[in-house]
Amino acid sequence: MATTCTINISSDAAPGFGGISESMTLTQAGTIVDIDSTTGFQRRKLSSTGAVDLITMASENIEPKDSVASKVYIRNIGDGKGNIDKTVGVTIGVNAEPIGKLYGGDWMMMPLTCIDADDVTATPATDDTVVIEFVMFYEEA
Amino acid sequence: MATTTAAVTLTSDLLSDAMSVTASTTCMKAGTTADGLDQLEYAVVEIATGDEYDLICTTPTASKASKLYVKNHSIDETYYVAVTQNAQAIGRLYGGDWMFIPADFHDAAADIAMTSNGGTNKIEYALFHEGTVLTTT
């Protein structure tokens, strides 16, 4: 029951930069045991500038352990109809702290605490329709 | 223009039907479609257990389209770094874990900090950005 994630980064911003290619297997905290739970792959369509919870940690649908090895993958896939606008950004936050803005097509992979207050939020910069895909992997409490 | 691309492949067999996600993005400057991120800070640091450090040496220009890659190269799976931004706990990177996030450094306090646990953690990071506030001598 393995979950793996591979990243490949290439850039000509620096002539000597050889790129990054790394893979990780998502495991439970402090062990080599595979992570065992997921929210499943989800998508959320947003059409206004208000902040919404992508993942509400206190939701009764999931009960993740706190402060272990949880991870979340999030991507801005544009309007959901194949149109990706690099000028339309959605700010992803944790517990009201803005982490950064995903422009059209951008993706992120980051660890999470899964503490009840540390909801994952999405705040579009404009009223343009934007669709966010996400999936969280966690350890069941 | 400089071209920086970041691709990801995510697979999981936790569900009955195996999941496989692939995505690739060209990292552009904030709100543009024609100008890519053209500056890079790339380093490897070792952080002794119990120590907390800001990862980024110079503060990138706030609210831009910076992208930050971090990997914990520790080979002991019990070692980890706790990641915080602006004192908000984000999560933990155990040995072998990596993360890739947009980082807009929206104010002077919004640094990415790492606290080492378990032992000395070897951290690789790459920040792709569009300008920093350089420190004058």
C-alpha cells in the first residue's frame, strides 16, 4: 500500500544548475511503514474572492493524528474546462497564515500538522472561476 | 526568458482504484504569462538537533511568485525538521521527505524556519524567485 511522489525541476536560471529529481515514499512518522489514510482526490470550484476551507481538520469525516507525517498535494487547474490562466492566483493558507499563491497550472506538495485549528484554506485573487484539485494523506488517529 | 519547470508524479494504491496524478508547471513571475522566474538560491545546510533557523538567507520580494523546494536528506527515518512560517506550524519533513510550495513571503516575519529534531538534519533547498532584498555591507 505505497504512496510515492516524484519531483523533477529543471531551470536555466543558473547555468550550472543541474536540476532536481527526487522521489519519496510517504510513510508514517518516524517509521518506514507506509502512510495508511487519504481523503481521496477532490476538486473544488471557486468563483469569488472569499476564503474557503479545502480541508477542515476538525471535520468528523476525517480524524488524522496531529503533528506526524501528513502531506497535501494541491493544484490550480484553471477553470476546469481546459483553460489555464497564469495570471489568476489562489492563495493557499494554513490557519489563516498565507503560504503562497498558486497561479494557473501551479502545484504544491507540503507537510501538514493536521491540528484542528490548522485548516487548509484557498483564497482566490479574483472572481474568475478557478478549480482546485487536492488530496491529503495522513495517519488515522 | 529563463525557464523553470516543476513536474510531479503522485501515485497511491490506498484506494480500491489506484491513483496516479501527473502535472507540470512552468514557473512564471507573478501574474505574467511571458516572463519566467529568473533567480535562484540553492544550498545544502546541516541543522543540529534542537536548533531553529530561517532557511532563506535574504528576504525575497514580498507577494511574488517564488517557489521553494526543500528536502530532508537525513537517512534516519526518525529524524525530522519541523517547518514553520511566521510562527505558524506547517508540518514535519522526516528523513527522505521533500516539499515544494509557492512562497510569497508576504511580510518580513513570513520567513520559512526549520527546527531540527532527532539529530543533525541535512537540508537541501532551492528557492526560485524574482528578486530579493539584498543586505547592504
